[in-house]
Amino acid sequence: MSSPSKRREMDLMKLMMTDYKVEMINDGMQEFYVEFHGPKESPYQGGVWKVRVGLPDAYPYKSPSIGFVNRIYHPNVDEMSGSVCLDVINQTWSPMFVFLPQLLLYPNPSDPLNGEAAALMMRDRTTYDQRVKEYCEKYAKSEDAGAVPEEKSSDEEGSEEEYASSDEEVAGKADL
């Protein structure tokens, strides 16, 4: 039986050999970002997300903490904080490269962090899928996944018109 640190290294190396973009935080192997694409033939197809992963000392016996950096519409993800429901992680925990697509392909509306998304999914799957696609268009482009959100103080916050105009300016710039 290998030690938790050896298992952490092995799982992280496997993750780095996938199509996912992995970016280490600090010098350790316990915190990192993973950028991944939404699964094909799902409402998340075309989206790109960045998640922050924290591996506990007791990994792999204890599941990691996972939080989305950019917004996603999903029953098991808190829309504002990006936190993923711990029950979902603990029930389906498997290596990261398997877990992330499964989370998007098989949401569990009976244990929601986003009650609105869960209710809509159970009540009207077509409208739910459309809302997911809208979020993909608005928040899940590769440039969105790469950006770490900045916190603004309340005196720096602008009006909705200022946000709308700044969004248009950014969207209008060509890639360099």
C-alpha cells in the first residue's frame, strides 16, 4: 500500500497527462487549478471551466475540496461561491479526470446547492438545458476560465450600465 503523498503525486501526474490544463498553486502538490471543457453531447458542451482543487492531508481517503472559478448553472454547485456539494463529491469521488465530466453529465437535483437549478431541472429539462447553455455562452469561454475573479470593495462597484459597457469593450477586442 502506498503512502497518501505517493498516491497524491501519482493521481496528479495522471491528471497532468490528460487534456486538462493543470496549474499548481504555490510550490506544493495540495492545491491547483484544473481547466476543462464541458462533455460532448451535453448542455455543457462548448464551455470551459476552471476549478480550484484542494487535496486534504488524508487524500485519497478523504475527498478533495473543489470550487468553480467561473460561474456555472448546475444543481450541485453554488452559483455565487462556486462550491461543489460535499455529498456529491463524497458519493462519487474518483480520480479528478473522471470526476469532473461525471459531475456535469450526472447532476443530482435531490441534493442541491443551487435550488433554482435543481427545481428547473426536475420541472422542465428543456428550459434547464437552455439555461445551462446560456451560462456557457456568458461565463464559460476559455478567456473566462483563465481569469481569476477579482474582489471589489463596495465603493469600487459601478452601475449596471458601466458593467455593460465594459463587457462590450472587452468582447470587442481581438485576441493578440
